[in-house]
Amino acid sequence: MHVNAFQHLLKKEFGVCIGGFMNTLLQNRVPLELEEDKMVLQVIHVRGCHWAALQVNGKDDICYYDSFYDSLSQDTFEVIAQLVHSDNPVLNVKIMNMARQNGSTDCALFALATLTCICLGMDPQTAVFDQDELRSHYISMLESEIVASFPIKKRRRFSNPYKLDDCPIYCYCRLPDDGHKMIACDRCDEWYHLRCIEIDKENYLWYCKKCLPNI
């Protein structure tokens, strides 16, 4: 699957008014460029071999679209936290109510179909995509470089648009607790990963960069 090639096509067509579409190889190293008045769209690679879609409105409204899973794994939270780099103490993510795919092999196609719907001003939550036709339609768009809605079998109704999940984030990196050693600032009690502050022990007084000038 040439996910990044298709994201490049979407960026070429809609990049003036919609941000994101970053190369997925950068998702653990480079945050998205978020603006208060601009929507950002991004395909993300999580759970080892799974693809999903992310929509960020402004800086704090985070919507996660997944055609297979209905919950967020720890590594999914880590990827989203890295991309959003929020200043808030807790990362709140809306898990959007989506129609489910058959099997697990076409998740990239569903993620791209979801982003395409949003780009075209359509609600992907109402779409039941025609899974048998997705791949051929995807290939034809790459060849023609013309973006069109992925085939939809029917429209569906749903009562609850999303469920909310959250995860505390810490440190200068603004990532969750990943099980590695952390230390709390002795003034503000904010927690930091030892690897991020470049110390190798935790049994002494330590102050973060924000608090140090006031000590």
C-alpha cells in the first residue's frame, strides 16, 4: 500500500485549506503543525501493522477513526501524543463511531477512504464503504491523480457519534508514562522521563526548567 503516495495526492488537492498528510515514517519523530483555525488530517500506523485516521481541529479537538478497533492501545496514545504535542496534562481523544470492515487486511484503504470523505466535505461515519471496490478505486486515483469519493454501499445511522478516552501525558516530550523511570520536580510535582532530562538516578532533589529560575 502506497499510503504516503495517496496522502501526497490529498495534500496536493486540499493542502491549502487542510493541514497534515505527513509522511507516516515521521510520526514518532516530528509533531504535526497545528493551528487554531485549521483542520489537520493524518493517517497513522499503530499496533504493529494497523492503519487508522486522525483528525485534529484546532489544537485540542482530536478525532480518531478506526474501521477495526473501537479502543486505543498504549502505542496508539503514544503516536497521537507525539503528533499533537499537547500542553494539556491529559490527552483527550474522541474514538469515532465507524462502520466495521470485514477482516483486518484493508485497514489502510479504510483510513484513506475516511480522510477522502472528510476532504470532500462528507461525513465518514455515515458511510458503509464497498470493501470489494476500495483497492481498484484507490489504484485508479493514484494513476489518474484525480480524487473522488471511495465507493459507498449505503449510508447508515448511528446514535452515539463517539466515545471519549484519555491518557495523562508528562514531561517536556508530552508523552504518556511508558513504564520507564520518571522523576517528579520537587517544586511543581510534574513528572519527567529520566531519559528526557538526561539523568540516570532519581534519589536527589531535582527541579524542572520552569521552576529552576524561581529556586
